[in-house]
Amino acid sequence: MRSKLAAVLLMAVVIAAPAVMAQDNVSGVTDMQALRASVKADKRALVASTLGLTAAEAKKFWPLYDDYQRSLDATNRQRTLVAEDLLELTKPLSDLYARTLASELIAADEAELKARRKLQNALMRALPPKKAARYLQLESKIRAYQAYDIAAAFPLVR
């Protein structure tokens, strides 16, 4: 009797697994959409609620956060200038100008990576490692959807 019950339960799990996996994929997309909406509403409040910092942790964290956000703003401005140059281009792109734009994009990526490494080092000293990792993961998710939005709007060089 127990073996029949175990077999029935196993079959139910096998049958239900694809549906559960599909729901996980849908919830992942929904979570990213919720993340996008939360960031647009108030990124700082989202970070605060996600991390649950103590007063002492917050005192150390927020200056690091603000410094990193300023760095991100600078790299985003750099990428925006490249995008605007491409969008305003009325004639074919020369090879030399294409090299220049590619170098500017790589420089923005490198500046962002350098800022992220600096942030990680500082966070690991300022916060418990799990909270530091949680913030880095959250910031990575935010940057991923922002990168997707930029890539979707950014024209390819012709």
C-alpha cells in the first residue's frame, strides 16, 4: 500500500514539475518588473527595505551607496553621450569615429567595474558579508534590467 502511495506521489510530482518550473520563470519576470517599478519609485527605499540595516550599519553603508551611485551616474552619462552621438548621426559612421565610440563604451564599462570593485571592498569591511553580498546582488539585478533597457533602445552601428 505504501509503495502504491509513493508511486502515485512520484507521478504527481513528475506531472506537476513542468508547471511549477514555468511558474518560477513567470515569477522571475514578474520580480524583475516589480524591481523596475520599485527602483523607479524610490531606489533608496528599496535598498533600505531589502537590507534591513541596523543604525550602525546604515551609518557606514549610505555614504558608500551614495558614492557608488555618483560613479554610476558618471558612467551612465558617458554611455548616454555615445548613444546621443549615434542617434544624431546623419551621415555614415567613419571607421575612426566607430573606434572612438567603441573605446568610449569600453571606458564606461571599465569605470563601472572599477567602482563596483571599490564598493565591494568597502562593503565587506562595513557590513556583515551576507548583507554586503545581498546589496551587491540587488545592485547587479538593477543594473541588468537597466542594461537591457539601454540595449533595447541603443541602435546598432551601421
